[in-house]
Amino acid sequence: MASHGPRIMDQYEVILVAPNVSEQMGGEAIKALHIYLELAKQGVKVHQVTHVRVKAELDKKFPEMSVTYVPDTGLEKALYRSPLFEQTLNRAFLKAGLKVVEEMLTWNPRAVVHLTSPVSPILRYPSLPSSHVVIGPINGNIHYPPGFLHRETRSYKVRRWLHGLMQARNRVLPDGKRQAAALLVAGGKRTYDSLRAGGCTENQLVDSIDSGVQDRLALLPRITHTGVNPRFYHNGRLVEHKGTDLIIKALALTKLPIELTIIGRGPELPKMRALVKEMALDNRVIFIEWVANHEDLAEMLRQYRAFVFPSLAEANGIVVQEAMVQGLPVIACDWGGPSLLVTPETGFLIPPRDEEFVIEELAAKMDQLAQDGELAERMSIAARKRALDKHFIWSDIIKEWRTVYARIAPK
């Protein structure tokens, strides 16, 4: 059974800390789960500290997990659903979770502590219970492209305006990040710059990929491409910065009758349905809100020519990694996480100059790939090769992190 707390006879090599560890919650929560499962799979004695809100799911789906649950407080219950208090709740969980870790270290003094979530370059962390702590992967300092600032949401505006001020604050106030032995850094220069601005030192910074894909995707036969194929797909939570509307508008400009499947749900879904109807594209756009089974989704994607993802503020892009591993070319904006994943050999990166330019380029690139099966096949081969060479799969990522653990572990 998933435990209510650590058993005194256990000696853990790694103690993970994350507020949410869950398949259902997606995002950082599913990443935290994959980290635990892959460490355990590789034979590491690992223990998870997480919030009690995920207990029912973990007890049911992963009864062998070794877990300590941090209890809810009345204040957390009241504020949990509000994005305005996200930073407050993150710090509250970290303080409580790190108290649990501090107790565990009294009988597990050789354990490495890894804070896998929350991970933000501007989050001020509580004092750490040990010098043998890893935080990350940290990925952030992502803003809208200059040509799209008119679309920037209020939260992104505030984040952009306050970033420098918050890192200046972090330089002078206590911040656990500066105590950590290693900070796993993803997102390239923008994240490095942010951490340096907050007072983190070069000897702490370790380059890392942000997230991984399940190994089983790399074992599936690569998706192959021949002849003409007008079917494309877009996958992910439908929020404003994903740029889903740009693809829909691009369909009106394509020379071929390009078909688009939109997989996902979110606050933008009603708007996207209305836009499709307004543009009379009902016969060319299909909405699939949810595919519960990962194997079914992988099989479904075999029918498509490419993945279209013009996100305007994507720190990483796990859906881009999943597409590339399976052998799907990617059409994305040359901005944020996708610009670090996609190359000219594996897809198309469109400079995000302005809306009109991106829409025209999306239409042109979909037409080009739909017609040119040989180009799509070359990109497919290159995409899978890059995904494997750059260690997009979880087993490779965890092996690399274990070398960091070994370096900082108490001798």
C-alpha cells in the first residue's frame, strides 16, 4: 500500500518532493509521477513526499509506491483553485514537505533530496534541510513574442513586468535555491539568465532536458509517410497562448483541403468551436476532447502527416517531444521550448513576427508537407533520430540525473 509515512527500517537513496503526483492532474504532476516510477524501475530506493490530495489516486493505481502525505489545511482548501495564490500555496507545501524530509534525514543521512516541483526560477524556496539537494528541472522566464504582445494575458503581463524586481528581491532575501547543490536547468539561455539574476552560481547549474516521454513510444514502429496526406493534428490543453486559433485561420488560406483534428479541452474550447463555425470549416475540423488510453492515442496519431503547434509562450513542449519520438514532423513557432526541440531537419519553425505572417506560413507549410510525402518521410526519420540522440525518453533522462545524485551524495 502507499504508505502514510516512511518506515523506519527503510533506507532511501533519493527522497522526491512534489505537491502533486498524479496521472489525472497532468503537467507537473504527471512529470513528478514519471520521475518516481522511472527511478524505481531503475532499482533506486526512492521515497515520495507529496500532498494528501493525490492519495486516493496513488493508493488505487500505484499501491507499491512509498509515499508520505502532507495534510491539507483549511486555508489551502480555500485557496487551492485560485491561480492568484499559486506561489503562496507552493511555498506552504514546500515548508511542510521539507519539514517531513528533515525528519527523514535523521535516519536517512545519505539520501539525496530532489525537489521536482514546483520549479520556477523566480520562486523563493524555504531553507533546505540538507546540502545534498537537487531542484529541477527549472524552466521559466518565458514571455510572448514582441509581435504578439497585444494577445498577452494579464498574468503574463504581470510576470514580465515583475520578473526583474522579483529576482532582485531573491538576491537579497533568503532563497533555498542558492543553498542547493545542483539546479537542473531547462529552457536554455532565458532560464540561465533568470537564475543568475536571482543570485544562483555557475557551479550549481546543470543543463537538463525539461521532461521526457515514455520509453514505450520509442519502441513503437516509426510513423512512415508516403504520397499526399492532408491530415494534421493539434494536441494539448486549449488555453490562449497555445495559438490554436492561428491554425484554424490558416485553414482558410490553404490550397489543399487540409483537415485538422484538435485533441484537448480547456477554457478556449468554446471559442475554437465558434471560430470553426464562423469560418464555415466544420467539414475540415474535428474536435476530440479526450483520449483516455495512451496506447489508443499513439495508434490514432499514425494517420496524420504532422503535428501543428504554434504556441506563443511554451516553456518546453512535451507534446512536441511525443510527436518527434513517434516520427511526426512538427510545425511550430520559433519561440520558447519548441525552438529548442525542433530543427529544420525535423519540421518547420516559423518566426513569430505577427499574426498575419504566422497564419500565412502555417497555411504554406501544411500545404507543402501534405503534398510532399518524401519530405515528410525525411523529417520523420530525422525527428525520431533527434529524439533518441537528445535523450527525450525518461529512462535516459533519469540515468543522467543519477550521475548528478552520485556527484552530490554524502560520501
